[in-house]
Amino acid sequence: MAYVDGFLLPVPTKNLAAYRKVSRQAGKIWMEYGALAYTECVADDLDDERRAMFARSVKLKPDETLVFSWILYKSRAERNRINKKVTADPRLKAPEAMPFDMKRMVWGGFKTLVQL
């Protein structure tokens, strides 16, 4: 079964275009090294108390947009192999000013429980 890295990060709404550019480049590199899928989503429905927990987990500010992302791999071993190559790739050099606050990003690796 597949393995997933999941991410939640606050992006200043004014920086979404810059974030999209960085994300597209990063996604192409992850896919080139073997990721099965690379997905970035922006929050659209966090209005009720239960869904607002997503926003609170990154201390989302009023002028920010929550991004939910995941990368799909064949296995945890494949994720480790791919991430080692991605982090060494000079094309993924971080811009001087990242378009989001990396200190408030949360992430983790997840084993698949059900896959249909």
C-alpha cells in the first residue's frame, strides 16, 4: 500500500502566486524522482468549529490562506529514497524569501490504512 507525506501550511494570501510557482517546480522534481502524485490545495471550507482546527494548528492569520498538501509514494522506503534525491537537487534551492512561514508548517508521514 502507498505512503503519504502530508502538510498544512499558512501562506500569506498576497503570496499565493509566488507559492504556486515554487510548488509547481517542487512538484515536478518530486515526480521526476518517483513520487506517484503531488497535490497542493487551498482551504475553501473551514467555517465551522470542527474544521477550524486545521487553521488553529498553524495559527492561521486573517490575511493568510491555509494550504493542505500531500505527496504520494509507493512505500516509506521509496519516500526516503526520493526525498534524499529531492533535497540534494540544486533546482530546489529555496528562494531567499520563502512565500510562507516554514516555522508554522506542520507535516508528517502516514501509512495507508484503506485504499480503494
